[in-house]
Amino acid sequence: MDTEAQPTGRDRSSSLSDTEEISDPGGPEDRSRFSLRVSDRLPGGRITLTLLVCLVFLLLLSTFVLQPFRIPSGSMENGLRIGDRVLVNKLAYRFGADPQRGDVVVFDGTGYFGDADYIKRVVGVGGDRVVCCDEEGRIEVNGRSVDESAFLYPGDSPSTVPFDVEVPPGTLFVLGDHRSRSSDSRDHLGSPGGGMIPVDDVIGRTDWILWPGDHFTRLHRPAAYARVSVAEEPATVGAHG
């Protein structure tokens, strides 16, 4: 990652009746006996069984809910440093929510950036116009200048590469915080997809820095984009009545 998971043919009612005639198999005593039988067959007994259950739980958690990533490069400094372990929330955008400007996201860059996972900050969402730069050298989103000083790497300019892009619906325009060391949407404007990342390829939102301990913190969406409004719809020309 740059920063840079049959019913049988028998009648169901008769099957239920047969079960009821036997006994209730779900009582505490029966469950305890089942657990003992399983643990007796495993090397290490109950300890091994407990470890296996924990392992399965962790695998399911990593596949569907939370996943740790290691930061291998300095493209998101100073917020994310080389060697940091971050925790990515894979459910952040799974129930109708969309990535927001300022979110730090991990995405699959295959076919767009390269065959790897990447971590970047969302600067533009679908429908936005992102321009570099205004008279003071700041990036503009939908005509509003954005003060990125809270997270931009000290000494870096917002961009040494001028651009003026419109972000297609369902995609994101992303940049690294350490602009002079980041390969991001600016560097792929002429590539397939125009440097935009499909929202469907976003793995999740980076919510926590877990390691090292002295860098442990929760990441919050910066207020820099609060003044940015939704892009205005183009006026309808030549309407027929």
C-alpha cells in the first residue's frame, strides 16, 4: 500500500415434529457436552479450541469490519509516518454513506494507480471542480479556496502542478498530504480514469493510528473543507415548452 474477505425433499413440518419428539438439543448441558467432545479431540483441548474461535473471529473482523494497514512511505506525512499502523473502518461507506472531502481513505489502485492498496486524502467528490491554484497558491474546490495548513506537510505548496478538473459522479480526486513526495490524482490525469478513484474501489476510511504508542490517535475530518459547497448544477439552456 502506498503512502506512498439445501433443504431436502422431506416435508419441513414432519421434520420439525421428529425433532420435537426427540428432545431439546439446545440446552446448556447438551452444549457443554458438545464443547467437551470437540475440545477432547483437539491437541491442547479447550485452550486450542478457544484460540481457534478467536482466530476465526479476528479473520471475520478483518475481512468485513476493521483492517490494519502499515504505512510504507512518507506521502501522508506528517499526519501518517513511515511505519505507522493504522486501522481502517471497512463499514464507513457500506450503508449509504459516501466519502467526504477531507477523509483519509484506503483504496485499491489496480488499473488506476498501480497493483496495490493506497492511502490518500479525499479533496474532491463526484460533481466537484478542483482547481490549482488561486492567487495565494491554494487549491480551490467549487470556487472556494481551501486552507490546508493544518495537515499539509510543512514547507510543501498545495501543488506545483497546475490542474483544473471536474470529478465525475461516483469517483474521488485524492492527494497525499506530503505533496512533494506523493504520487496521486495529479500524476494520473492522463491515465485510465483520469486520476479519479471509483468509490467502489475504496476499502475504507482510516479512523485510528494504532502504533507506535506515542502516535496513537483518532483521525478526524479537518474543518478546512467546511466552507466548500456542493457544485452548482449547470443552467439549463434551450429548454422547450
